[in-house]
Amino acid sequence: MNYSNECLPDKCLPVEFEDDTLSEIAHSRNRSLQDMSKQMQDTESSLAQEARERQKERLEEKGQQQQEYEQQLKQYEEELSLQIMDQILEDVDIDEIAQEIARDKIRKDLEQKLSQLKYQPKEVSAQDVEESLKRYIEQGDIEVQKGEVKITPKGARKLANRVLRRILENLASTEIGPHSLEETGYGAERAPSSRKHELGDEYDRIDFERTLLNALERNPGPKRISLEAEDFQVYEEIHQTKMVAGLIIDESGSMSGEKIDAAIDTALAFAELIKQEPKDLLKVYLFSNRVREIPYYDILNASFCGGTTDIKAALRAFRKGVSPEKGDKQAYLITDTEPNTEDGRYVGFKEAIAGVVQEALYYRQAGITLNIVMLDQTPHLRELASILAKKTLAELFSPCLQS
């Protein structure tokens, strides 16, 4: 895919939302309504302000209801007192009057409603948070399941759009231009049409049906067909560009905070770029001492599980996952620490690095370009990058990911 400085964000990508609420949720590690309500007591984010507005409205509404119920109960008790006095004057048994009072459903109902209102939380509640998210729920950007907030694929696409817009805005002032190639892509597809054979054309592209028809048209009748050079036609070639990209993201114990945010933004931006070309493919893997493949949008809802770092298994998972695919295969390893585990077993750096180098050799044989994005500058991680660089297996080394 090629992007020029004419493809500015306001021309290429639709503006689907402008506030920070979805982004705030995406980068929150605790997504339960209960935990979110606690976080909003002292923050000034747009979501916290909205939740406090809902809290204020709730308390005002409940206060009015409480006054109404207190007034109703007071009025009902006054009427009930007059009825009791009449019954006493009529010499009704006191125990019978007491039983009637105890069974009075109207009085009980009013007292119960008052009790519930009195014990309403005064601080921001889970209900307030859910109410503040109602617009996003109705738009299909998020959903709430068993008190947990999850970002939907639709919400993920909006976030991806925004991340990519931000990146393009940062790049808009630089000289970015199209990269023209005479022949692009991993190979050629046959066009449905064919043309006359020319010197240098490959014979495996011959259109046999059209060639035979040309010979018959030149020599009609039930004679033996003879082929001449002028009869031959060849299929045109359509050169296609296809990218098969893999984001291999470290989720071991050292990945936290801004590093996770950077990995999330990277996945979203890649997904937004990839989807603009239908033939392109993006695969996302999370790894620690185990490897799991996820849809790109699930990185917004994934819990980074921690653990040790098995880079070899992660690289192998992508290589095997894309082995049937054709295209320009690019793997982006995003990590902040060195390998120390192999096939789920902790082996330490020296043994683990040998396995990673071996896997990198398989990458070269499979035509996969391995790129390393380093989120830290640990000595062992720099040593790993240096070894791979010397073997010309990695083309991208970055001291930090610019989000």
C-alpha cells in the first residue's frame, strides 16, 4: 500500500468520533463498572465528569422521591390514626387493631421504599457509570456483560481510525510520497483477456483456447490444424500487492502501563491500514510463556496475563499461521525484554536466544521479514537485536515506539 502527502487525514479517513471516552476505556486495565466507579471520584476525565453528572441527577431525583414518600407516609399515618381512634371509640379489640396495622401493605410498601432511598450510595456508583456510557452502548461501540465493559469490533474500528488519523497528522508535515514500482507484489495473476504473443513472453502464459481458435479462423475446414507464430496469444499479467502482517506482542510480566498502551495503538493503526486493502491480512499474537492468536480488536479487551518470555514459540506461531499465504510477509515483534523461555520451559537467556536465532533462520527461508520494535534498552535485548541484525534478518530496530 502506498500513501502520499495528498492523502491527508481529513480526506482519507472519516471522522467518526472526537471525544476521549472510548480511548479512556481502551487504556483502562480495570473494566468492571464497580472498579470504574471508584476510579472516577477524583479524576477529571470526560467519562468521570459525565458519571458525576449522572450521580448528581440520581441524588436529586432520589431526594425528591424521598420527600414525596415521606409526605405520603405522613399523610397516610395521619389518616390511619383517625381510623384507629374511630375503632377504639367503637370498642374494637385492641389486639385486632394491632394486627391490622401490622398487616397494612400500603404502610409497609412506603416504609420499604423510603428505606431503599436512604441507603442509596452518595458517591459515584456503578449505575452512574453505566448511565454515562448509555450513548456508546446504544451506538454499539461497547457492551456491558455481567458488570464488565467490553469494546465491540465497531468501537475498535473507531479507535483504530482515530489512532491512524493521529499518526497521519504527525506525518503530514514530512515528505511522504508514493513508491512507484514497475512490477509490484508477490507475483502475477492472470487477466481474463489475452493478446498477441511477443518476443520474450513466457510460454506458460499461452491462451491455448484463443490460439487454437486463431488457427481455425486462419485455416477453416476439416483440415489438420497447423499453428503459426501469429496464432499464439498470451494472457496479460496483473501484478498484485498483498501484505501479510503479523503483530507479535509481548504480554509478559514486564509489559505494563504505557508499553501496553503503545502495543494497543500499534495494533489498531495496523488494522486500519490493512483493512483499506481487502487482500491484505493482519494476524495478532500475544505471548508470554504461552502464545495465543486473537482478532485485532480483542486486544482492547484482553487481559495481559504476565509470565516469562517465549519469543521462539511466538515467532513460530506466526510463521506456521501464514505458511499457506502468498504475499509480502512482515512480522513485527513488540517486546520490552529478552527471551528466557522455550516451549513453555524456563531456560534462561543464553539457551533461549539460540532457539530464537534458529527460528529467525526459518523466517529467512520462508521469505518472512522480521522486524523488532524494542520498548526498552535492556542489555540482553540489545544483544538479541544485534545478533539478528548481523544475520540480516531484521530490518527495523527502534529504541521506543512512538505512539
